Amino acid sequence: MSVVARQSFKYSIVGYLGFLLGTISAIAIFPADMEFYGKLRYVFSAAEIVMPFVVFGLSYATQKYYFIAEKSNKHQNLISLTLLGVFLNYLLFIALYYGINFIFPDIRNWNFFKDFWDYQYIIIPLIIILSLSQVYNKYISNYKRIVIPNVFENIFPKVANLGAFILFFYLDFSENTALYLFLGVCFLGLVGYMYYLNTLEKTKPDFSLDFVKKDKLWREILNYGFFGFLGNIGNYLSFRIAGYMIPGYLSFEDNGVYATIIAITSLLTVPQMGLSNIATPIINQQLENNETKELNLFHQKTSLSLLFLGLTLFACVLVGYPYLTHLMQNGRLLRMAEPVLWITGIGLMFDLATGFNGQIISMSRYYRINIVMTLFLALVNIGLNYYFLVFTHLGLIGVALASTIALILYNILKISFNIWKFKVHPFSIEMLFALLLCIIATTIVILIPEFESNLLNLFFKPFVVLLIIFIGNLFLKIIPLDKYLKKDFFKSILKFK
């Protein structure tokens, strides 16, 4: 097995382990104290939102210009100047942050900034830790090594969350001590990046400017970094903004409840995680060869697979969720927020139904339009969150509506663009059959009598949903299971060539 294949396989394992660790913790441990869990989510979300401004896309430049720099034996110079640039941006952020607070002291009492000010002693150092970590993460990928960096990126923050929570809730340490532990684990991740890079190649700092001055390469690097920044900030604002805004307008407890539900709904995206790495190179090849018909067929097949698997998981979650909350600490809070699960899940189902439309745009010569669309998603999401939080009394339901509406509009934009430019779309009649089958299965199981045991209901009802969907699929043939339930298929899973 090649280095790339081995790294991809191990990367997937680490990704799923991280997912399991985060989901199990969110279901079994964090609900014991939703308020403190909400604070942990807040400080991390706040740091992540500021991070793109500090990095300014320079982490992506270390990938784009690595091989150019390596030819001149200046790759160490590239990473050194990138790290220096990020650190200078961080100092500029600190100067602006405290300068604005000095000139406008009332700003720290605003809903949007009050919690940031209160927890700045964790958030501000966390910003530079995450910023430098992102640079190392992208740079190390040039060595075709992605597994260990994925451990630092994916596992360490979850361990930090878990460790801080256990220290605070179960071992009765102070909140500040627990938050400093959280910060310390993230810092260990940064140290791990630095040590691992040094094992791949002895680090030799080089801050000379000759290489970047040649042919005004620095302009090209900053220009490329700027587009990376736009895409990055749009992504972070789109998917992290709720975790930042909820404490300011609702409470940390609400933030903990919302984060727990998002962790549960993340189960629905598991099929997408596995197919993404496989689909992207195929899409790229079909675009290169101008194979429009083949691309359209592949787009529809993968979209159908994602939607059908997602709907099946969603149906299981919906019928099992009420019984799961009865077995969880503070389950009452999660039961009250059940509409959030439905609304968020519907948004995710539409996202899965549209398949890999983002990858089609990213792999084409129109890749820059993705940046515009992501910024559109961010602005709509922020605007809708602000509207629902400030001008309505919907609370977390409003946050879920904001995210779902923004996600649906975002995907409609991408679908429209792909139809216009490539004459491809993700929809097929089988999707309607899949939707109706899963709605019928969910409705039947919700209406059937319950057992007295919540634990028994938790396993029995999703099982019945799976059984109904399986039988329905045998007749409707939405997904041709006969092609998969063969010896050759299972043997192919065990091959890594």
C-alpha cells in the first residue's frame, strides 16, 4: 500500500475515532452540566472565529508555494516567514482589540462582546495557539503526512473538552483551573506539531526576505492567502457563529444544549465523511475530460446514496431521541429542545440531497465562486441568527431555523450554478421514494405502543425503523443491495490497494 493510501486510511480511522469521542462525550458526560459545557464550546468557537483574521490564509500559501520554495531550498524560509507573519497579525489583533475597548469602553457590555471580554484570558492565548497550529497542519501535509496532524487537530480539542469538564464537574476544581487545563491541552497539540515537523526534517529558522522579494513573489503569496482567508472566514462564520452568539443573547446552558444536539445530528453526516475523499478525484477527472453525462450520473447516484443513508439515520435518531433523553442527565432540557433536532436534521437532509455540488465547483475553473457563496452563507446565517435572537422569542428554535434556512439557500445557489455551467443536478425520482419510505417508517414507529423501559424503546424503535426501510427498499430498489451483499464486495473492503 502506498504512503498516500496508508495515510488516507489511517486519517479516516482517526477522523471516526474523533467523531465517536466527541459524540459519546456530548451524550454521556457533558449533559451533566450544560452551563459549563456551553462555556467550553463558547471559548473555542470565539477563538476559531478570530483565527482566520490572524492566519489570513497564509497557511494555505505554505501548501501552494511549498514546491516552488523547495526547488530553491527555501521551504524552511517559507514556513518561518509564514509563522512570523501570523504572529505579527496576532499582535495587530491585540492592539486593535484593546485599542477599541479603550476608546469605546461600553462595547464590552454589548451582548455580542460581553462574554468575549469576560473570558479573554482563555480566548486570546487560544487564538494564537490555534492559528500557529493551522499553519503547521497545512505545512506538514506537504510531506504527505496527515495522520499525526489529524490527531492534534481532531483528537486533542476533544480531549481538552473532556479533561476540563471532568476536572470541573467530577473532581470539583475551579472553573478557571479547568479552563486553563483546556488551554494547556491545546498548547500541547501545538508543541506536538512542532516536534513532529522536526522529526520529519530538522527545523532551521530562516527569516531572510530574498526569496519572497524575487519576482515579487510576496505579492502572489498575499493574493493567494487573501482568497484563502475569504473562504476560511466564510466557513468559520457559517458553522461556528451560533456557538458564539447563543451565550450573548440566551445563556451558556442553552449553548450547551445546542452543542449536544449538534453532536447528535453529526451522526447524519457520517456517510458524507467516508464518500468525500473518494468522490473528489472522480469529479475532478470527469471535469478534466469534459464528461458531462458521466458527471451528472455520478452526481445523482452519490447524492441518492447520501440522502438515503442520511434519511435512514435521521429516522432512527428521531424515534430514539425521546428515550435517549430520559437516560441522560439534564435530559429534560434536551427534550424541550427536540424541535431543534427536527429543524437541524431537515437542513442536513437537504444538504445531503444536494450531494457533492461544492466539490464540482471547487474542482472547476470557477472555484473562486465557492468563496462568494460561502461568504453569502456566512452573512445570511449571521443576519438570521441576529434577527431570531433579538427580535423573536424562539430561542434555540430560532437559531436552528437560521442555520437551516441559510444552508438551504446556500445549496440552492450551488445547484443553480451547476445547472447553469455544467448542466448537472443531484436530483432523481428515487429520492422521492426514499423520502416517502423514511417518512412512513418514522410515522409508523412513533405511533406503535411503547415498552415501559426507555432503554428497550431506545433500541427497539430504531430497529423497527431499519426493518421497515430495509423491506421497503427490497421492493422499491432505491439502493441495489443485491450488488453489495455479496462475498466479492466484503472481500474488496478488506483490500487497501
